Amino acid sequence: MRKSKVLWTCLMLMTILLQSSVIITYAEPLNGYFDQMEDGVIVGWGWEPDSPNTIVPIHVTVTREETSQIVGDFHPNASIYREDLSENQIGHGMHGFRIQMDWDSLPDGVYRIEGQVNGKSFGNALSYVKGEPAPAKEPVVQEAALPTASRSLGTFRTTGYCSCSRCSGKWGKRTSTGAIPRSNHTVAVDPKVIPYGTKLMINGVVYTAEDCGSGVNGKHIDIYYDSHMEALRHGRRSAEVFLVP
């Protein structure tokens, strides 16, 4: 009898430990993320995973790195509907936000943009450079020169994917050609439209067609990223695609 009680106690402890490990594994979803800025507008999303269909307030600060002075302090609600969030099961999709920052009133320098939801930091932060360093980040001459040496294939719909089970299913880090996918290199295409091995230039980056997908048909290109959040940030876009000789 005592032996059976000991066994029962051990089983109960194992069950509790297993449940705890599951909680630890899944207790770190992202509460928010900044997308690429659009003409100085701060863009991103925020939510509360425990209440996925609740619109939540966020806290965004803009700090001048040179002086550590907070020059922007915003508390908007993340309530803008975004189809990419809904499709990736970020609540009901009404978790986007846009913040108009008056950069013209600020002195030249580097600014750090950080966000929080209920005291939990966003999955990334942004840097904004105002002043002379900014033009150096825009390779205008290079981007204008590259397409002249290539043939345009027209405008394609572009999306992002990664090697997680939600994007790649059971295939993981394997492409349909057997290559290991790499960020800024691998794209999935419709082989009937673009043959495997074709070099393509999209927004100044040269990719190689190494993969395909069940949802990639016609003039659609899926761009590989190292993480699901980067793929999510890409969303759905349109871009002119060039054939690289």
C-alpha cells in the first residue's frame, strides 16, 4: 500500500513538472513589433496574447542617443486592422498602430525608438538617423544602375516565409531543390513561371530561385527570412522583379 502511494506521488510530481515545462516553453510570445518606418511615420503592432481579441494601449518612447533625452512619449491604442496580423493569428488583426513623429523639430542625430505593452518590451527597437548620415543609407545611384543591366519580368506579388512549421510545414530547413535556405538569398517561385536556379533582383537584392510552395502560383514570389517575425513584417507587397544575367 505504501509503495503504491509513493508511486502515485511520483506520478503527480512528474505531471506537475511536465505542465510547468510547457508553460515555460510557450510563455514568451512577442507582445509587439516595429515595422519599417514609412516616411518618418512609426509603424508596428502590439497585443496581449492572454487576451488576443482585446485592443490594448501601447507605450512608445523616442530617445536621442547622444543626450539620453526622451523627445517623444506616446500612449496610443493599437487598434488598426491589418490583414497580415489576422492571417498569422495575431488576435483578430486589430492591433496595428501608426505614430506621426515631428522629426523636423528635432536636432540632427541618432534616435532610438522603443515600445512596450503592459510593461513588456517589443521584440525589437528602431533607430532613426536625422541629418547628414541619412543620405549615405540610400544607394540611389546603385539602385538606378542595376536594373539597366537586367531585364524586367514585370510586377510580382511578394510575401515572406521562414523554416517554422507554420510557414514550411514538415519541410523545415529544406527547399524543394535540396538547398539550405538563406536570408537575402533564397526565394520560392512557381517553377512554371520562373525556373529553379534563376537569379532575380528585387528591391536591389539579388536572390536565387531555390524553392516552391503550394501557395506560390503565377506571378508570386515568397522571400525567405531567418525568423517568423521578419517574414510577418514583410506582409504582402508588390515589387518589380528583374532577371539577373
